[in-house]
Amino acid sequence: MKINKIFAMAASTVLCGAMFVGCGAASDSSSSSSSSSKAETTTKADNADTADTQENNNGGGSSDGALIKVGIINNDPNESGYRTANVNDLKATFTKENGFDASFAYSLKNEEQINYAQKFIQDEVDYLLLSAADTAGWDSVLKDAKDAGVRVILFDRTIDADESLYDASIVSDMAKEGEQAVEWLKSQDLQAYDIIHLQGVMGTAAQKGRSGALDDTAKELGWNIVTQQTAEWNAEKAQQIVQSAIDAGKKFNVIYAENDDMAKGAVAALDRANISHGVDKDVVVIGFDCNKWALEELKKGNWNYDGQCNPFQSTYIKDIIEKLENGETLSQKTIIMDEKGFDAKTITDADVEQYGI
């Protein structure tokens, strides 16, 4: 709360160490974006689709009974099934019933997200929650947040900034996700590896992690990357890229798509060309995120592998805020979400129900 925040700023020389102690991974970037997606901002002043419209909480909030003011910056809810689940998870947790006065802002562009962060700082939020569109460019505004006594918690994605500029980070290990998928692909012992690589939005943590693992292994083992192009998490763009490769007569036997929506688009192009795909078929299909419909495709044998990216971070964030409000020292600064990879030959109905988003 603001009173607590003013106190914290005044006593920062004493408490600085305690505030930042801890142990230590969709969405267009500002430099590479060609997205036509619209940024949506929901704040108390301009939209009813926020936690501010809900009934007052009788038991949550800070120790003085006031609501904790939170500004949440995320990527476009329509970016993917993962993002929709992530947004809904946050909205369900940061409510007035749970003690929060929450405002939400959405954009696929880094510069727009930074502008929203500046606005939330001016609005004197207590906490700024951030899933960055791009890993770079955040130092200045996060320094402003720190100077203003606004505590910053990263979720979903890492950024390239000094750890002193944020209190905690709840993220996926995107590099590990890529490594797990590539290790699985190596284990298939294909006679040749001719790969269409559909990348997410360039510069995002997910793209960097999932691309890096494939790039490194392809270079090491001599795999042939037939086409490597961003489809910006979008199924239609992915379909167009794969269709172009087919029309050009390019030979390939692997689709490595950095999210489920792009894998879906790739499969649509394969189906249109009557190219078989999935278990014991002509083309191996790899996706990420574990949408429930994607896991069902996996179980049917139409896809081969899907890597999990866990969108449910809100309870972790809420727990961190409660600890900080109580003046506790965080035992961990970075929390890595536990994630799995699923093989079409071993996935079960229970896996689909438990892990599908």
C-alpha cells in the first residue's frame, strides 16, 4: 500500500538487502513486429473489464484493510491458447474478493508495454506485474518503478535487466523446453533430418529458448533446416510458410513449430497437400504449450510431440505479494515452472485432462 511504500522508500538504505534477497524463461517485439493485433488497456478509468468492477473484498488486501493496487502488463489475450489461459488465470486471482485493485494492459509491442508501465507508475500502483513482449529495453522504466517504490514481479518471460530491478520472477525455462524437444527428436533416429522451423515472434524469451536449442543441435549434428521463418505464433502465417515450402518442392520430414497454433497451421498445409503426418507417417510434428486440443491430436497420433509451457502463475505471484506485504524475505528470487514434454506413443487420457490448457 502507498503508506507502506513511502515508509519502504524512506528506509531503503536499511532494508534494501532484505527486499531483494533470494535464490536465483507468444506477442511482438518493438524491433521486429509487423503485428496488426490491437493493444487493449483496461484500467479503472476506461474499461469495466477489470478487477475494479467487482465487489469489495471484506478480508483480503493489506493489513490496514485497503486493497493492494496492482498493474498487470501482458501480451495480447488472443495471441494463443496459452496466452488466453494465462490472462484468465490472472483475472481469476487478482480480484477485489482476494484483496486487489487490479488494472490490466495488453500489447504485443514492447514500446507500448513500456508506456503502460510508465502510466501504472504514475498511477502509484503498489506492484507492477510484467510479461514482456521483448527481453530488451526495460532498464529505464524499471529504475523509475524502483525509485517510486513500486515493486516489480516478472511472470511468464524473462528480461535482460539487472536482478536488482525486480523483486521476483516466475517463469518457464524456455531453453530447457527447447532442449527437451530436441533431445526427443534426436531419439527418433530418423534417416535424415530435413526440418521446417516455424519460429515465434523474434526476440521473445520463448522464441530464443526454443530456437536456440534447435539451432545448436542442427549445427552440431548436421541437420538440414529447410526453412526457418517466424510465423509470429499465428496458425495462418504458419500454414502459408509451409504451403510455400511445399509449392517450391522442398523436401522435409520434420515440422518444428514453437507453439501449438503454428503446428496446427502447418498441419493444415500438410493435409491440403495430402502429406501424411504423425506417428509412423511421413512428417514428424512438434508443437509447444499443451493446449488440450493439441494433446488430443497427439493422442490420436496426428502429432508426435508437444512441450508444456505452464500458464498458471497467478497463485505463485499472489503468494509472493503476501510475503512482501508481511515484510518477509523471499527464499527464492526466481521460480522456474515445472514442465513436461509429451510423446504421442505414451501420452494418456489422464495426461490430456491434467495438463491440457
